[in-house]
Amino acid sequence: MKQTLIPNGNYPFNNYKRMNTKKLAPMILASLAILLIGGLSSCKNSALDAPVALNSSNTTLVANDATIVGSLESDRLALIDLYQALGGEEWFKSSGWLSEIPVAEWEGVSVAEVAGQPRVVALYLGANNLQGELPQSIGKLTALKALHLQYNSGIKGEITDGIYDLQSLRSLRLGYTSLTGLLSDKIGQLSQLDTLDLRTSPYELTCTWDGNMESAKDHKPNNYRLTGELPKTIGALKSLTVLDLSHQNLSGELPSSVGDLANLKYLALYGCNFSGVLPESLGSLGQLEYLSLGDNHFTGNIPASIGQLTSLKELWMSNNRLSGEIPSSLGQLENLLQLSLERNELTGEIPTSLTKLRNLHTLYLGSNRLSGTIPSGLAGAEQPELFWVDLSNNNLSGQLPERVQKKGGDYTIYVVSGNRLTGSVAEAYLAFPKTLKHLLPQQEGYGFDNLK
């Protein structure tokens, strides 16, 4: 199941409508502290790409400013090196660079007082046709709090170790570049980091001069992606509220240290190559509101500890190799809006505890090995918001549950083809012929008496 993120500056959970095409449109609040290594779909005008407010309470340095070494002159020399290493003569915007005017007036450069002297505190050079490898000397910008080089597909090579010398850094955005190699365990050294953007796409993307995104012809696969395992030191980034590694080529097991990210609200690992058993430590993420683990190679049971995530609003685990029964503890997720466990190897019956999810909007359990009957209360009067239930391609038997009219006169749409259902289809289903296609065909030898 493909998920599409559409940024519009809002938080991703309450202010959108779930479409029948199964495309998700979560929206992200600009004020969140974010670790993004995943796939959004526009080149600018996203809340994620807005400049950081360096004087805000979220981005001020802690009391180690006085220990920062360097000067505005050393910053200027580092900027000149950056300009030369990344093809400054071809930049779309480079006003002031290499001239005698103050560094504070160079395009994309912000200067502020740090420890009693002016220093370069931010670089905003996104979508600016930067080309080349990041120089080691970038680490000499020791007062830098924000480094934004996103949407420059010409930036290649590995992430230089100089980045990890930027101990004051709060926001690092290198998304939609062509960086490759491993994500170093030195990432844990950036203890003040609350925004890391290494987003990518499964396809090669480029930016035009005005910052608009263009996809390569014929959706050419993106070969410039991070590889290797997710470092265990990721758990040291205690300030993170959003962690998105979507569409990177990361593999191996998900480290249990992810459970140390106590402030995390958004965790998306969609479309990577992770494998192994999901750690029980996921249940420690008490503030988590969005969890997407879809389109990986995870195996084993769904951790029962996920039922402890009572703030969770969206849970996506589709397209894995998860087995065993659906934990009844998922019925404790009282704020859940979306639940997707389709295309796994889940067995057993649908737990009746799922009928307690009063706020649920959509339920995807299709293409598993589920058996037994459909719980009678599913999409009933106690679930007034549930309008889409996909149970297709399982081994479910018995009859369809009663169809309850929702507020506004709508009915829940059941997708139950490919099962072993029998009996008669109630009049409430027959009144909507367009939805009957979701009931047929059943497995050979099964079907409804009044629906052929």
C-alpha cells in the first residue's frame, strides 16, 4: 500500500480525509522537532523547509556558547571553501558571495551574536544548484545552528565528518541530494539536533531554477540512497519528535534504542529494507501518534507492547512478513484513526477488541490468513467514524455483519472478496449497487445466496 505525504503546514492526524484509493495525506506542523530521512513530494513551500527561527526557545543554544571557538573571519574562509567546492559560479542565487560586502549580506547567510561576537549561525541554500562534495572544512562553522542544503541533487558523495563537528547544530537538512554511503554512528554526537532532513525518493528527482521538483523520465530508480544499518546511537537524540527514514536503503534490524526516543511523536520507516523482529521497546514511545513500518521485511509477531501507545492515531504495518495473531492489546488504542496490517502472514481470528476503537476511520486487514467470523460489532453503532473495512483475501467464514447507517446517512464500505462468506446479503448492502463489487467473488464453493 503506497502512502503519499502531502505537506501543507498542519499536523498530520486530524485535519484530512482518508480516501478510498488508500493514499495517505498526513500533514506536518512546522514547529515540530524533526528527524526526516524520508519522502515528501514537493521542492518548496513545505513547512519542513521554512527557515529555523534561531531566536526561538526551541533553537537557542544551551549554556556552552562561551566554549565555541572561531570567529567571523574563520567563518568567512569556510564559506569561501564551500562556494568553491560546490560550484558556486553555477548557483541560482549567489548575491554577495566572494565580494567585500559583509558576510551577513551574502545570499542565504545569517549572522548573529554568539558569545559576544558575530558568527555565522545559519545557511539557507536549498534548491540552489549546488554541485560537488561537501568539504571537510564545513566543520569550521562552529556556531552554526541551521544548515539547509536540501533539494540540490548535485551534492554527491558521503556525508563528510566535518558535519559531525557542528556541535551547536539544531537543524540539518540535506534531503533530496545524491548523498550515499552509511549513516555514521557519529550522528549521536549532535546532541542538540532536533531536525535532520536526509529525505529521499524511490525515484531520481531534480529541482528547476525556481525550486520546483521534476521527476526523472520513466521514474528512473534512485541509486543515491543511504545504506547499511540504522546506528544504535540514534537513541541518543533525545530531543527528536519526528523520525522519518522512508525510502532509504537501510537494512538490518530496527535497534531497540529507538525506544529511548521518549519525545517521539512521528516514526516512519516506510519503504526501506529493514528485517528481523520488531523490538518490544516500541511500546516505550508513550507520546507516539504516528507509526509507519510498512513495505519492509519485518518478521515475527506484532509486539503486544504497541497496545501501550495510547496516543497513537495511525498505525501502518502493511507489506511485511509479520505472523501470529493480531494482539488484542490493539483494542486499547482509543485514539486510533487508521489501522493497516494488510499483506502480511497474520493468522487467527479478528480480535473483538478492535470493535472498541470508537475513533477508527479505516481498517485494512486484507491479504492475510485470518479465519473465523467477522466480529458482529465491527463498524457497528459503537464505531460511528469507521467508513472503510478491508478484510479481502483471507479465510473468513460466516455472514456479513449488520450494516449500520452512519451519521450523514452513509454506510461503512466492506471489502470482503476472496473469503469463505455465505448466507444472504442484507438489504442495506443491496441498496448501493456500486459497493457490491467489493463483496465478490468469494473463494470457490462459497458465496451469497442472493448475490451472484
